[in-house]
Amino acid sequence: MLFRPANAGAAEELQTIVVKPGDTLWSISNTYLKDPKKWNVILKYNRLPSADPSIALPGMPLRVPSTLLKEEYRAAKLVYFLNEVLFRRTGASDWNAVSMKMDLFKSDTLRTRADARADVKFYTGQILNLFPNTIAVLRPPGKKNVDVELLAGEMRGLRSRVITASARITPKTKDTEFGAKLKDDLTTIVQVYKGKADVEAQGKTVEVAAGFASEVKMDMAPSDPVKLPPLPELQPGSATTLTASAGTQFKDEGGVVSLGNLKKGGNTPSKLQGAEVPKGVPAASADAKGIDANEIVKMLSVGNPVQSYHLQVSKDQAFGTTVLDKQYDAFDKIDLNGLLPPGNYFMRVALVDLLGFEGKFSAPRPLKIGGGR
């Protein structure tokens, strides 16, 4: 059976299900509704040939309040995408371009091309971030208690239950956030940022806590959790929390961008991971001293040194198109004056840790190059 989005009603958000000829309100309610006894609600939103729940219906679309549907049949929402992202409906062979805020349903597949990203929010609260060159099936058919099947690439999830060719990942707490990467040899790497997750393969389950990682090779049991390396030292010779006065980390001075005083190795107190980010964040420009250190802490993977950073520059704050999209070594300096013509831009950055996991992009910041206005 195929699902397609419906327009929201005034008081209810509706989804449309397309039923087979011969289905009845009874059979439809038992298949799709959390409470089959509420079959009569369907009558409120649809013109049917009969109100008798045992009478066979023709193949037809039916509008149903999404709150009544079982979780596995409720749509997810594409809340963000960048560059070329494609989707394929279950049973279809063609890939099509996504659109913002579109509904995604059970067994739909998402594919991100090079330099593309996609963020999906399930109605049940799970969050899914897909990174470049990734293929993922949402709530794959025939697989119970699974939100995402990762077929290729890398994802980051909040409470999402994930399977790969070599592992099953199950969050253990309501706030569990983790990254999963499927390598070319089908090895799965799991890195937990927050909470705990069970990693299962070949009959063995290991619990991975925040700040730890596990590797699962094809046809092998998960490795024991390995503690991730400490954060880089932010203030040489000191151990201060990341506050507004703690110094800058990602600098833009005269259009030259670098990670500032990040230092390889060294330790910082665990309380750095919980540093509060101030609401008012100053803009970056060619004349600015740098971006506040608290902005960086939002992008750091838990407990991991920075390997590189992914810099994007766009003419618009929504980053619909980018004029610069490139990954740099953590200690490179990039002269934007030599890469971009004078003008006003927006920039954002995501840090990449030693395992190759990419964090979230920072909030877009205004950027001024040369004498542009």
C-alpha cells in the first residue's frame, strides 16, 4: 500500500493512505490505527459509499488524522537539506529531487550526493542527520523496531534505532545521540555523543556510553567500547571553562580563517562539554577578532580532538547555494580574500574529529570580504 501526504485540516494534521480494492474500514483500522475501535473517525474526513465497516471499499485514498496512525505509518518530515538530495518511494525505481518540508514515509529511501546533507524529523521525535554520500531507508520493511537502515555513508541520530550490514544500534536513554559510519568494507563505527547505546552483532551486545566508540567488522561481534581521546587544549597552560572570555577558537582576522589557539593533545575539564552558549552571538567580519569559543563547543564531537574543519560560505543565510564548500586541516589558515570577491557573505563551520565524524554546522554568521557592502 502506498502513502502520500495530505493537506493539514484546520484542527487535525492529516495523512493519506491508499487502500486496496476490497479493504474494509475494519481491516484498514486494524492495520493502520493505534486503536482499531476508532474506525468511525475515518468517516469524518472521507466520503465513503457506505458507513458499514464490513463493506468492501474500492481502491481509494483515505484521509486519516496522523495522531491516530500507528507509529510505523506516520510520516517523517524533511526539515533541512543542502545541495543534491534525492528520494525514492517504496516500490519505485526512479530517484527524484526532494523538497523542503516534504513528508517521508515507511520504506522511503534518501540519498545524499557529494557535499549534500539532509535532516529528517520523525513525528515520534527521533532526529536523523544524513551526511554526504549517504543512502538510508526510513523504517525499512520487514524489520521490527528499526527507524533507519544505513546502506552507505554516515549519519547522526537522536534516539534513532539503526541497522547496518554489520550491526544494530539501539539508544538506551531518551537523550541518546550518536554517530554511525558504514565503511566501504561494511565495517560499522559507532560513536556515542550523549546518553548510551547498545551495539549488537553476531549475538553479542555491548553498551557504549557517551565519549566511547565501538567498531563492528562484517560477520564479527562488536569491539569492546574504546574511550575516545580527550579534547584538545584550548588555553595552553591553563584549564579554564569555555565562557565568553575564554578566548576565540575559530578566527576570521582580515579575511584569514583558522582554528585559532586549538592545540593538539592536552586535556580539558569534562565540564567543557556542558558549556553554555550565550544567546547573543557577535557577527564575524574581516574586522572582527574572531568567533566566540562557545560557538565551537556546540560543534565538537564529545571527547575528540579536531582533525579538520568543514567551511562553507554562502551569499544567503539559508545556504541554498554555496560559493565555498571545502574541508581544511585543523591548523590550516585560509585567506578568504584570495578565494572570494569583495562583498557580504555568510559563513559556517563544522568540526571533523579523528574518527572522521563531522559535527553539526555552527549558526550562520555574517562575513564581510574587502570593501563590499
